[in-house]
Amino acid sequence: MKFIIRVLLPLLVLTACSPASRDRTLSFEGIENARELGGLVMQDGRTIRHGALVRSGELSKASDSDVALLKDRFALSDVFDFRFEAERRSKPDREMEGVTNTWLSTLPQAFLASFTAGRADTTTTQSTDLLEALAQYSFHPKAQEMAARLYPAIVSDTTSQQRYGEFLRGVLNAKGGALWHCSQGKDRCGWGSAFVLAALGASRKTIVEDFALSNVSYAQTVDVISAKILEQGGGEAELSFIRSMVGVNVENFESTLDMIDAQYGSLQNYLEQALGFTAAEQERMKQKYLTR
């Protein structure tokens, strides 16, 4: 479907947690949805050390003070960008002296192609307002299907698996602080964070809470669009689409974790068997980033 690529794909990438999770939120002038992993307690009782691991939205609008904070507080040495080429080209990351920027696109191209191959549907929206357009697209069954299948596609796609494995090894070998991001720091970035937390020995509850925290950043926009949808007679399918496109869909995230558990036995096994990030590397990750 042409509207999936032309409109929904850009919207996909442009558009209640514990007190401990909220304490990790970082305030930047030009970087959205940013937080560090430092302070989270793992299942073995150890804690992720502060000033080392950061997740966020894209860095194109990072200010001088943002860069100074990343360098001073986090000794940033490595950035990992999960966006695809068009995103990087239209909004390139702010260059930072002494920081290595590694591009590892993790949006499955085969997944997108499955929705466009052989289709001639030219469905469009009549609205030029972003929020109204999202509300209208939420009623399209194919759009709903795309949103529902995104997370399973990300974790099942072999190219994405390879790149997430490279990402984990990059974090393991970072000389200073590591930051990873996609466009809004929620879906692709959220899975990257889940994999880092799993390697460090986090509980499922901790992993889900960190993922869900992105909904705090985008709650106001989700509420506004959801109200529009309800006014137009929409229901759970349409609201689920909005939660996936503007915020994060925690239910889909958890069901995808269930899928991983069913196939691999645990998220840690998935890291080893699908991403190629071995048990020994996971142990080294713990030694590097955890403290008593």
C-alpha cells in the first residue's frame, strides 16, 4: 500500500512507571525522550552504574549544552543510530568531537515490503494536520496490521538481529559512555534497551517498565489523538494503533516477549542464539556496567 510507505512510515518514526524509573529521566534542550539506565537494580542485587548508558530520541537538534552534558556527565564515546537511511539523511545527528557514531538500521525492510509488494492501493487522507491524519489512518485495517506486527518483525528479522548483536558488542566495547537512539527513542531504541537490560540481568518487570516510560513523554499527544478517534466512533483497534505509532504499545511488547520466551526459553537465550551475543559476553557486560 503506497500510503504505508509515503505517510505511515514517516509517522511511525516521527511522531505508568515506578518512581525509580522516573528518576532516570534526562532533561535536554534538543533531545527528546532521554533517560539513563544507571540506578536500575538487577536480579542479582547489583545496580547499573550511573553515567554510562543513555537511550534517547534522535540527536539532530542537540544543543551545545546538550553535547556538554553528554560529554561531561556521561563521558560519551559512542552513539548507535537505529534509524534507516532516509531518516539519517533528513535529520543527521549532531556531530560530536571524539564520539564515534555507528549506524545500525534495525527497521526490517522485508516487513515493510510485505505490505507494499504487488499492491496498487492509493488510499490517502484528506487532512494535512498531523494529528487528524493519524486519527484517520487509525481506521485502516492494513495500518492496524502493520502496527500490530512491528515488534514481532523487529525481533524476528535476521538483519535486525545481526545489527542488534553488533550494537550489544559496541556497548560492551565502548571506551566511555554509550548512547543509542532511533527517531523518537521508543520502539527500535526500546528494543535495544531491552536487550542491554537482559544482558545485564534485569527482571522482566524492569525491562517492561523502562520500555513503557516512553509513554510518559508522549502521553499528551496520545490523549489528544485518542479523543479524536473516540469522537469518530473508533474503538480498541484504532486506539491500539495510536498507542503503537505515537507512544509504545506495552501489550504488544509483552506479547512479543512471550513469543521470544516460547521460542528461545528466555530473553538471555535469545541474545545468544539469535543476536550472537554469547553468555560470556553477557557476563563481561555485567562486569563492566554493574556495581554493588
